[in-house]
Amino acid sequence: MRCAHTGLLRSVLLVLVWQLFSGCAGPLPVNNYYSLATVDATDFEIHNMARLDVSLGVGPLSVPDYLKRPQIATRLAENRYKFEDSQRWAGLIEQDMLAVITSNLGLMLSTDKVAAFPWLNFFKPDYRIAIDVLQFDSALDGDAVFKARWSISDATGRELLASGKSDLRTTLQQSSYAALVQAESELLERFSMELAGQLQQLAD
């Protein structure tokens, strides 16, 4: 009986100690989750791009290793970054970027025949677009930056039709993560416009 009482007393003390330290620590921080935004269809008529009657395969898309984490990267200097645990992407950033660019191209070129890599076997794209992202980050008190190399190949993926490098930036409207995500979404819209223009030239 004495052992049983001793064990019970020890359990009660452990619970009290845990409650004490939990109260001192305060509430756990709340995580914020973000995703990139696609082009707003209601505002896109201003671009006046012609319909492209071809099928597009977008991807693969690669990103630098520093982006392969859930925390959003903020740039402190040219080669220094900060990752805030409470500010996170809702999914994998490379998949989010690929989905946004694919959706943007479909809207910009007025076509439903567009698919992100890896596409299903029955889908046979007329053009394949590969994207190698070199930089995609922002300074909360400065600019958002997007740099990438891209290439467009034929249906087989063996003939290179066009290639180039994009270097885009825009200033954040305010110092916040919501403004950061908005600015980075705008950069993807501008990059999508560049690709759409190249595709129209190839299809003419």
C-alpha cells in the first residue's frame, strides 16, 4: 500500500510541475500558412492575348535547396536568409509555383489543353516547358526577386525551340508576409506572360 501511495503522489507531482511550466511558457505560437495566387480571370482581359490552339506541358520545375523547406525565405542580404517558423507555405513551394504558372498560361492563352509535369500518359503536349528557378525570395523591407532559366522544346522533348533567362523584381507594398506572397505571385504572373509571349511566337 505504501508503494502505491508513493507512486500516486509522484504522478500528482509530475502533473503539477507540467502545469506550472506550461503556464510559464504561455500559449504556443500560431502558424500562418500561405499559397501563391494565380492570375485573376476577371482582371485579365486587359492583356488581350490571342487564343493558342495547342497543348502545353509545363515542367519539370526545379528550385534551389534553400526553398525546399516549409518556412518562407526572407532575404537579409545578398547571400543571407531568415526562416520564420510561424510563417510557412501551405504546401511544397515548387509544386505551388508549377501549379500557378500552369494555371496562368492556360488563362493567358485561353486554352484548357495545359498540364503540369508529370502529366498523364494520354496527354500529348505540342510544347514542353522546363523551368529552373535560380532565386525566389523577398526582403520584407525591399524587393521580391524571381530569377529562372527556361526552355521550350517540341512534342518529343528532344528539339529545343526557344530558351532564355528571366530576371524579375518588384517592391513590396508593405513589410508583411501577406505583401511578400502577393509580390511573389505578381512576379510569377509576369514570368507567365513572358512564356506566353514566346509560345505565341512559336505557334505563329
